[in-house]
Amino acid sequence: MSGLIKSSIARKVVMALSGLFLVIFLVLHVTINLASVISPDFFNEASHFMGYNPLVQYLMQPILIIGVIVHFVMGFVLEIQNKKARSVRYVKFKGSANAPWVSRNMIYSGLVVLAFLGLHFYDFWVHEMTYKYIEILPEDPTRYYAETVEKFAPMWRTLIYVVAFVLLALHLWHGFASSFQTMGVNNKYSKGIKTFTQLFAVVVPLAFAFIAIYHHLNPITH
């Protein structure tokens, strides 16, 4: 098992599996967040359920955090490994003739997404932990919509989120399809899978960006 984990193939498989797991989370996350635009009441109900359900809090949330850590750690390890393996550099760099720009810069888009996750955790997860376990405030199932809209009031925060979603799109454009290739999916469905992953890479980050911009332009007035 130790030898398997240390192997390059095993690292790529772990990277692919953790990436596919995070894609599933993205689908759930964007669905709930779109509700904040369509139905604030449903968004409050869903957010309250996610925030207080023991299964979500004590099982799914830790698994998600572990998935994020594993994915990014494997990404850094593979990047370092690839750099060490390049004993012979290209005589002349030819840009996308050697590899697409997105695939050559996955580590940078990943770093931006990781930094964004830090801000996102601070904005929402840290706030939630403070509300429930430090300030120990009473349950309020109606607070989530207002708290979310308030986060996007500053222009600078909205811009950071939008830029992060653009980088997320670039990361998914190459990474999502590559995950299936790493898992050995190479059959008559490969072309359809690639089309689906690229469509996903555009639609989901675009939806997230729309949510941020919408709440910035539609603040709650008292």
C-alpha cells in the first residue's frame, strides 16, 4: 500500500477521484445558491438544514474538507514531481504547440481557487462556526439570505469572487475531462464526456458569478 501511494499513477488516481468528488459538491452548492436568487425562503430552509443537520455537519462536512485538502496536496505533489522529471527542457517553447495553456497552468489556476476557498471559508464557514459555537446565538432559520446578500455588498469582494470563478472555469475545463482519462475512460463515450465536462466548466462557474453579481446589484434595503 505504501508503494502504491508513492507511485505516480496512484497519486494521479487520488487526484482524479478527489476532483470528481469536489465536482459533485459543486453541483449541490450551485443548486442551493441559485435558490437565493429564485426563492429566498427555500434558500433559508436549505441553508438551515445544511447548517444544523448532524449528518451534514459531522460526516459530510469533514469529508468535504478532507477532499479539498487531498486534492490540492496531490496537485502540488504532482507539480513538483513533474518539474523534477523534466531533465530535458524544450529547446524552444512553442506555447500551445507543446500543450494547451490551461493544462500547462493548472497549478496557478488551482492556487487562485485555493486562495478563493480561504476567503469563502472565512466569509461563510468561519462566520457560521462563530455564530453557533463562539457567540452561541439562537437558531434563526431566516438569517441566511440576508447574510449572503450582505457579503456581496462591497464591490471588491464581488470582483474577487467573479475572478475566482473564471479561474475555476479554466481549472475545470482541463481538470474535469482529465479525471476521466486518468480513470481509464477511453471508449465511444469519450467525446461526449469531454463535451459534457467542458459545458459544465462554463455553466457552473458562470452560475456562481451570476449569483455574486445579482446580489451585489440587488442589496437588501431597510
